[in-house]
Amino acid sequence: MVIKEVTLETVCGITSLLPENVLPEVAFAGRSNVGKSSLINGLLNRKNLARTSSQPGKTQTINFYKVNTDLYFVDLPGYGYAATGKDTREKWGKMIERYLRTSKQLRAVFLLVDIRHAPTENDAAMYDWICKNGYQPVIIATKLDKIKRSQVAKQVKLIRETLKAEKDTLILPFSAQTKAGREEIWQVIEGLIREEDPAEDAAVDVTPAEALVSETVNAANESED
């Protein structure tokens, strides 16, 4: 997709009314400091649209970014940051749950995990939670540039096994530094938003998970050569 215009259109806090958008939405969830803002900036070819920070738990709202006139990127609050108060974390959880259950345009939820490590208990809980809300998460394994190319397949397998993800669940490695994986993620997004009926998501014709991982690794290899 050619990115012509991106605007931060709506910011929703804990007590805010969620917008009733008419364009398709794709949401991004992940643990604090997993690289969610860097992913969004990388996908949209922007440097500071989604603010990155060395302070975990910075995103405390649901942010709706309108991309061209085609769709919305929905940035959900990061989870799992211990310094955030329990009451605040519970309120964020309810806010995210309310969005997942009420959005009429949500096509998919992308769950970010760090490819260097096994998913945390919070990651596994979020994966299960998304599934229970009626969505099959697409997993994005961030920080691809931080591991050797020979480790990628092993780490992808570890992520799948730890999350107990289905065999057909997409796990897409991504690097914010090299942009490896960007085209594969966009391939999935474009396939999803072409579907007029969210209930037909399962019929989206996308490249099998294994092939997408292979393409991503090959791109990473080329960027290192």
C-alpha cells in the first residue's frame, strides 16, 4: 500500500466513548517495550507518528490512526509493566476488552512478542484473551535484527509452542531497524481489509505462515549481506 496520508484522528481514554468508524480497523497489542510504536511507525513510513519511549507503559490510551482513506491502525495500551498501578492496569484491561467486544470494523488483532525470548505469562494471557473475544491473533515477532538468522526458525517455533498457537496462526518476524517483514505484514493487512464482511476473515487468501516466515528471513539475510 502506498501511504499518502496518516492522521491521529481519535484518542480514547478510560472513560471515553469509542468511535463508530466505517473503515476497517486493525489493532496492535503488546507488552510494554516490545516495539509497538516502532512497528506502527515502520509500517506507515513515519518516524515519530506513534511516540516511542524508553519509559515502559507510555501508551495509556487507544489511539486511532487513519491511513489514507482505507483503514485505521488502532494502537492499544501496552500491558505487563509492573510499575503501573494495579487499578490502572485493570482499567486498561476493561478498556481494551470493551473495544474488542464492541468494534464493528475490527478485522484482526496483531499481537507483538519479542522474538529473542519465549512469550511471557502476560503474552500468553493476552493471546488467550484475544481468542476468547472471537479473534485469531496474528503474531508479530519483533526485534528480528537482534538475533542471528540461524535462530529465527527456532524462535518462531518457541513462540508458537509457548502460546499454544494453532498451526495456521501466522507468526511474522519483523525488524524496525531493517524493515524486514514489513511487506509480509502489509500483505496480510491488505488481504484482511479487502474483505467486506469481518465474518469472512477466515477465507482471506494469504501466503501460508511458513512461506511468510521464509520470505521475511530471506529479506533479513539480504539486508545483512
